[in-house]
Amino acid sequence: MKLLLTGVTGVAGLAAYRAAVVDPAITHITVLSRRPIPSWAVLPPNASTKTTTIIHNDFLSYPTDLAKQLAQNDACVWALGRSVAGMNETDYTEMTYGYLLNAATALKDAGVGENRGEGEPFRFVFISGEHSDPTETSLQMWARVKGRAEKDLTKLCSTTPGMEARMFRPAYFFPPNEYPEDRKNQRPAWHRAVDIVMTPLAKNLIPSIYTPTEELGKFVVELAEGRWPEKNLFRNAEMRELMKATL
């Protein structure tokens, strides 16, 4: 299976990339990114032989030849995004909603769902967020934007033969301790200090609001493969239970 992946410089995307590299069902990974995979990222030894990186600067526009190249993949994990902190609604909407829907539309127009076998749709996996609101009535701007993205991606895929949308809503997650360079490069010092308190609290007292990064990466890759129940939305607590059952 050939996987298209975005957001590999972020926490969720890098976790998904590592999981995809070691997954024997994934034969090739196309990384779509505005910059190369960072040199500080510790990767499995076969990462380079299994990966093609495409540097693309404008996630609102896809030339026909690029869209056709991307449409040769069998699934997509969309991990591109960032925290809403410090962003206005216009910029956050462009990145969270605009980038996503333009990419999905480009894949659709390039024929990504055509000539796919029974039970083998192109699965578009969107890493959203806990409390995203498809009704767009939340008082939280980010929740409305992500909810709109979930709703419109689902509509696009459901009306396109051979495409299916999958949403995963993680809760609190942080670069894991086993990758100190991730923690240093992906989060500022103040956030790392807060995490010293947040992770133990969430992990031990309210596990439903905690998302282990390794589980996140593995779960979204397996969603792309079609391993988990055939439904549109998975919340964090359900993911934790499903992953626990595999141990």
C-alpha cells in the first residue's frame, strides 16, 4: 500500500511517519511538505529507501501533474496543522480548512477514487482534535474551523466514488521522552515545562484526555489501511480502548 503523508515536521505527522516506515503493509510513503524532513528527527533505518519527499510551497494550489502523481497513492494521512495559539481566524482557517479541502479536491479531480476494487477505497484520514464541532456553534474558534473541515471533507469523500473520509480526534499529546530532539525542536521551553505537569496528570488521572504519541501514529496509519471499524469518526477514548485490545 502506498501512503501520502503531510505534516511530518509536526508531532502527529512525525509519529505517523515513523509508524508507516516500520509497517510492512506500507510499501512506499510520499511525504508532501514545505520543507525537508528535519535532520534532527531520529528515523527507522529504512526510512530513506521507503520514502519520496515532494517539496510543495502552496498548499492551496496543485498543478495537474502534481495532483496526478499524488493520486497514485492508496490513502492519505493529513497531519498538517499547528496550534491555534497566536493565530487569527483567517490564517487558522486557511491552514486548517483551506489546505485540507484544496488537497482533497485536487486528489478527487485527479481521479484518486477511480478503478478501485471493492472494499479498497482511497481513505483520507484527517487528524482533527477533541471537541471539534461540525455544527460550528462552539465558542472556540479552532473547534468551529476543525468541525467545518471534518464536515466538508466527509461530504466531499461521500459524494466521490472510491473515496472515504476518516476522522481521528486526538486529545492532549506531546513529543515523547524517548525522542529528546523532538521535544527540543517541536515545542518551546515553556511548553516543555508545562508538559512536566500535564502529561502525568492526564495519563494517570484522566487517561481519556491523553493521547500517547506512539499510539496516535500507529492508529492513523492503520485507519488508512482500513484495519479499524468502517466508520467516519474516532474519538480519543475509543482509540485508547481499541489500541489497548491489541496489546
